[in-house]
Amino acid sequence: MTLNDKILFYLIDNPKATNLEIATHCNIKEDHAKVTISKLKTKEWIEVSGQGDKRTISVLREPTVKVDKKERYNRQLDFLESIMFSDADPKYRLEASSQHIRILNKL
């Protein structure tokens, strides 16, 4: 996860966080947090309103989440199973079953 994403995730839950709180959470120096917040604001990934104790940071861009290969396969398996056991056209259920087997063989 990138530093930007780590900060964005933190700000979603803590919109009134100070630079020091952000720095502490991300294990960086306060000045680094301040510069990064400024860059995120310039990129329009966040919006800062108010100052000092009344500062609120709104996240405008969703942080990216990298999913490992095993998790991605599990999500695909869940999706394919929902098709296999649905009322979908039999040819789609058959295709979902064959894809399901191919993924299981990769695990």
C-alpha cells in the first residue's frame, strides 16, 4: 500500500486528524505528512476545509486496495458459484462451472 493510500484510508476514518496524528499513524515525520497532505490537495484527492482545530479533510478519491492473488481467486470463485447455482441459462452455468474448475486447479 502506498503512503498516499495509507493516509487516505486514515483520513476516511479520521477527517479531523492533525498532521502529527497522520504522521504517527504512518510512521513518518510531521513535515512529511504536511507535504503529502498538500500534494494530495493539489491533486484534488482531498479537500481541506477550516483551519486549526476546525480543520476537516474530506477524501475525494478512493484509495486503491491491492488484492493478493489468492484473495482475487476466492472472489472469482464466489462469483462463479453464484452463477452456477442460479437460474441463469444452462450454457452460462456450464461455462461458470468450467471456469470454476480451472481456478481451483490453480490453487
